[in-house]
Amino acid sequence: MYKQKRIFISSFHPLISRNILQTNILDFLLKKNYLVYIFCRDYKFDYFQKEFKKTGVKIIGIKEECFNRREKLFSQIGTYLLRTSSIILSRKERYHNDKRWLSYFLSLVIYQTIARSRFIHYLYRRLFFKYYNQNIFGRFFDEYQPDLIFATDIFHPDDIRLQTESIKHKIKTIGMVRSWDNMTNKTIMQIIPDKLIVHNETIRDEVVYFNQLSRENIYISGMPQFDYYIGYQPTPKEEFFEKSGFVLDKKIIMFAPVGKKFIDGDWTFLQILIDAINDEIIEGRPQILVRYPPGDIMDMEKVKIPGKIKVCIDKPGVSFQSNKLKDREMNKKDMVRLADSLYYSDILISAGSTLCIDIAAFDKPIILPYFDGEKNLEYFRSVVKLYDKFHFNYLVKSEAGRLVKNKDELIYWLNQYLANPAIDQEKRKTLLEEQCWQHDGLACKRILDYLNEFIKYTDSLS
């Protein structure tokens, strides 16, 4: 008798719903007659039911469980074994804040000696699996008997737990690297999935170098969330501008703050921008769209906005817990608002945000702030530190955006780009190709085909 194939999909990180579930991947799986089990936070169950429940889809809410002592220990060791500039920066910042010199010294010793050892990585993963003592997902394997696990964010704690349980139950797993900074900004991989999907060749090479995976087990798909941008039909201009409180005959500067969690200078930089527009130093008195990161805020109450300056503030995402900003989910309306904002903006100012890649898909100029406004902030609370992160070097080296180190450079490049947005066009195209691999609207289909072919292959072995 024919048995429908069953696939578990994790969706614990807030951006997975945008990157995977809000794309065509879910519909593609259902058309292939899969039964899909989506795992999410239990307090988001009603939201996921509303957004994604349909015939062939079951939503399963999982209670949030903090790391136990063993998980914390292995996570900490995993960061010690990842040898990147981002990890060193993180260690220095932690030492700057807590002054725990022994932990900092130990991390440096490991970093300089055994961090790149293949044997140590192998031993670390064997010990992690041997002493793993959580059993959050075991009962779901017994009850639903999945044919495949799709771990959409291999570094998320619950994705690690799900993958570990899949090994115990002898179920194959396809993992996915969620974002461009994950391989160099977190830990080494604690669990190695059977196959791994990545967005581009750069991430593939990072996986091979830092985790010693075989290239033949890594599949490059492109960025599925970018399929939405191909042939995008925006909301009518009049409607978008009216909703934003903008006037039709003025251009738009999108400003993407880094967020209070990381730096203190967002508001001072924005104040310089507003004052420059108010003083008519920037041509045409453009309007400002401030787009908060989904999981953070800035000190907007400190910013003084003259009455004649148009500023719209976007706080994307659906909130679930008032004390947990980083838990917001992006629904279809948020995706439309983002795409419209990228489409109608004339310039993006951003440091460290993947919006730099998003707006390159719309061929809009990018400015990278390398100063904090009028204040000279200490390094660890300054935007400058972001440029020492490993992954951000790709953007800087591409020269797809202009690095501005003071107010004069900011104003100069704003005026240059507003007058001639074609400046750096080829470099933006190169950035898009490097990060999206193939920006052709087919990334979702490639992922589906890969999942499908892998299941057929495993069936042939049984």
C-alpha cells in the first residue's frame, strides 16, 4: 500500500518563516504529495496555524527549553573551535564586559593551537552525541515516523536537538545554513547532517574549511527568499507613499539601524542625516524610511525631527512577547512591505544588515556608515566593530557600497548617488551574484528537487 512520505521541517528562528515557509517550498512539497510537519514554538502555534495550516500540513508547538549544563558546555567549546575574526571579536567584547580573564585566556589558547584540528573536531562531535541527554523530539519520531528531517537552521539549539534525535532514530537529515554570517559567527557544527544546503559558493567553501565537510555533500541552491523579488509587482506608488506619509515628488533614503543590542550610535547617525536634509545640504530634501531590524530597536526618542522633514518608521514582524524583540515573525504583509520599500527607496544606508543584499536585487545604491555620528563611541559600542566581522568583509571587498567615514563623505555620496544611481551598478550586480549564486527565481524549486531526489535515493538503498 502506498505510504505518503513524511517530512519534518523546523521553524524556530523567526526568519525561517520568511526564508522557507512563506516561499513556494511548502506548496511544492504538498504538490508532491508529502505530509509536512512544521515544528515551531508553542506560543506561536495559533499564528502558524493561521499562516500555514492546510491539507497535508500539521503544526506542532514545542515548548522553549533553555540549554542544560551539558549543552551550554558543548556550545561554549564549539565557539572555541571556530577560528574566525568574528569569534575573536566576540571573545574580546565579552572579556571587555565581564573581565573573566581565565575564560578569555583559555579561548585564545585553543584558538591558536587546536581549533583547526580535524581530530579535535571529530572528537568534539563524538562526545557531544555520546553525552547528549535531551529528549524533546523523540516522541514525535515514534508517533509520526518521518522519512526525512529538514533542519532549516543548523545552528539553532532546537535544530541541533532535532538533528541529534534523527541520528538516534536512523532518519536522514538535510540541513540548511540560514544566513551569510552563520558559518563564521557561531560555533563549529555540532551535528553533521547527511546533506547540507547553502545559498552560495562562499558559504560552501566556509563549510568545507571550518568544518571539513565533503563538497559532494553540500548543495548550492541560491536564496529562496529572493525568488519573491523576480518580476516583483509593487503596491501602487501612490498607495505606498500615502501609507508611509511621504510626498510623491521626493526621493527616499532607507536607513537600516543596527540596533541597540549591538551599538549605541544609530540615533546620532540618523540625526546627522536629518539635519543635513533640513539644512538642504542633501539635494532635493529626500524623505527617510527608517526600517528597524525585526529583532531590535534604536533610541528613536532621542532624535529631533523638524516638522518639514518626512520620516517613516517601520517595525516589521508580528510580536508574541513584549520582552522578546528577537522573536518576531514576518508574515506576507511584512514581505510585501519590505519588497515595496526596497523597490521605492533610492538609496540604502546600512551597516551589517543583509538588506545590503536585498537592495542589490533592486539595483539601488548602498552606503556603509563607518562612523557613529557626532559622538566618538568606544569600539565595542561603535558601528566600526562590525567591519571586523568575518562575513562583512565580503561586502566591503565587493565595493558594492561606499564606505563613509565622516559627515562630509556621507553627504558627498548621498548627492552622487541621488544624481546618478547607476554608479557602482556592476559591483552591485557582482555582489548579488556572489551572495545569491543564481538570482533566477528558481531557488525554491532547486531545494524541492534536492529534497525529493534525496528521498528517492534513500528509498533505493532500503
